[in-house]
Amino acid sequence: MTSGPNRIMDDFAKLMTDAAGAAQGARKEIETAFRAQAERFLNGMDLVKREEFEVVREMAIKARDENDALKARIEALEAKLAASK
């Protein structure tokens, strides 16, 4: 069994190791609580996720392209109808 200054140093080293472990555990707990709170806050703001935004954006682009094609077709039919009068 160690005694004297060596034992004091060993006990001090163990105390510091335990304190570092406790601090790291507290840090992880705080990070987890912060992330949960941030997620609750963002969900309450009714924000759109990036993936959902991209899907709707692609749908809008496709609809616009279809509308442009239909408009061109209608104009061609109207021109043909006007020419046949």
C-alpha cells in the first residue's frame, strides 16, 4: 500500500480523472437537452425541411413547363383556326 506524498498524488490524479469524466458527462447531457429544445422550437415554427422544399420546387418547375407547352399548343391551334376562316 502506498503512503505519504505518492498516495496524495495518486488520490489527486484519481480525483481529477473523475472530475473530468463528470464534466464530460454533464457536457453531453447539456448538448442533448439543447438539441431537444432547439428541435422543439424549430418544429413549433412550422418550417419546411429542405427535402420537402426541393420536391415542391421540382413540381412547380414541371407544372410551369407543362403550362408553357400547353400555351404554345393553344396559340398554334388559334393561329390555325384564324388562318382557316
